[in-house]
Amino acid sequence: VQLVESGGGLVQAGGSLRLSCAASGSTFSINAMGWYRQAPGKQRELVAGITSGGGNTNYADSVKGRFTISRDNAKNMMYLQMNSLKPEDTAVYYCNALAYGGGMKYWGQGTQVTVSS
């Protein structure tokens, strides 16, 4: 499975961005997916997760009410709509996919999101 993120960039505080993650390869093996982020000097953290069918989602407390995760399995795509962005949202955002059976985890290369104050 290969994952490629896009949609990052520079935005002012209060603005919005939409991240996309395109999956290719053995996409039939993908179960849950998620978005993680890593700011300089900090550990990578889970931002949002979504189950295989998209019926259940979860969010970090810091982004609840501002970010929305979604996926389109027919297109092998996952998205993260980010609204009301804050400078503390600045980080590299990574797409993650978990294979059925929990054995394999896949990562994208990351996309930079920078929020200016």
C-alpha cells in the first residue's frame, strides 16, 4: 500500500485547509485509517481516525469541532477538513492506514501545514 498526502500549505490563523490522502496498491487490505501530525520537537500524535466503512470517527481533543475526517473508499481517498486553524496546528501531517488483522501499518511521506498568527 502506498499513501500520498497533498493539500498542505501556509494559511493564516482562522483559515481552512483540506488535506487529501490517496491510497494505491493493495487497498483492499486497508482497514482503519487516520491522520497524525508531528510538530518540531514533539512526538507524533493522532489527530483523527476513521473506521473502514467511515461510520465511526474519533478526534484528538485539541481538534474536536474544528477538523473533520472522511474517506471515499470507491476512490481510495481520505480527507481531513481543517477549519478555524490555529498556530499550534502547525506540523507535518501524515496519512496512516492499518491493514486488516492489525499486522501492517502504512505511512505517507507527510505534508507540511503552517498556520501563521
